[in-house]
Amino acid sequence: MATRDAGMTWDEALALLREHNEDPFHIEHGDTVGKAMRYFAEEYDPENVDFWGIAGLLHDVDWEEYPTIEEHTVEGARMIKAAGGTDELVHAIQTHNSDMNALCPKPESQMEKILFATDELTGLIGAAVAMRPSQSVMDFNVKSLKKKFKTKAFAAGCSREVISSGAEMLDWDLDVLFDRVIKAMQSFAPDRDTFQLSE
């Protein structure tokens, strides 16, 4: 595959995210999705790990300032381009909002489909993990996630429809998507070494 140019480094993208977001939750969510995207890129597009990661990191860069359906990712495109981001990066990011804004491009590449599928799901996993005694993703599993997924009142802001649509786009069963995103999050969990030592 050809190398894809984001027009900025991870550190520059993180600085941009922090410039437009004060809530630690929004910064952490961007970081989580960015690192999950890097994990998947290692398998599907190893030449473009940085591009995948930066797309994940900045996918909601405008959400804190422009949370409406009409503005989300549209204002983000302006922010990203002003910071040196490429049209290719903007296009990839806008695909994750295509279910809410018909003017945004639909996911077509594997990268875009994975971004679409993992965005909401990482949020649901994070909310579920926060309720566990360990507060760690390292002892979390698909069975526990399925229970939370079926409980619509839990983390109601995480769209089950979007998650299901993402799995369908990828031609993955929901269980496969759940398992793969949990493993992605485990790959960069800060306490993963502690859990490995305790096994």
C-alpha cells in the first residue's frame, strides 16, 4: 500500500486536540481511539500506522466546541487543515460521522470502517471497565461486554446501532468486533504489565 500523509506528527496532533479540548475525558477518548487504530494498522496497513493513529486521535477534535451534527467534523476539518493536516486525513476522519451527516463521505477503506466501528465501542468498553472492581480492561471479556451492550440504559450515549453498523461494514460478527477491540485496548492499557505479572 502507498504511504499516507497526515501532514502532522502524533505529538502535533495531540497538541491540536488539547488546544480545542479541556475536558480530560475528550482527550482520553481521542488517545484511546488513536492507539486502538495504531493497533489495527499494525495488522492491516503497517506502512501507515501513524496515519491511522492520528486519524483516531483527532476524530473528535471539534466535539467539545462544536457538538452539533451539522458542525461535527466540518469544523474539525477547518481546525486540522489550519494546523497542516492533509485533505486525506480530513476525509478519513469525516467518514466516522457519515451516519449523522449525509454530507460526510461514507467509510470505504478498511481504516475508515475500523474507525467507524471502534469509536463508539471504545467508549462503551471504557464505561464498562470503570464499573469493575479492578477498573482495568485487562480482566474484561466479551461476555461482560455483551451484557452491557444489551443493557440500553447503560452508557446510553454509546450508539449500539453505530457499533452494529460498523461490524456489518467490516463483515465481522459482533463477538469478533468486541474481542478485537478489547484486545486492542489491552495492548496499551497502563496496567497490562501488572496483570501479566500476576498471572
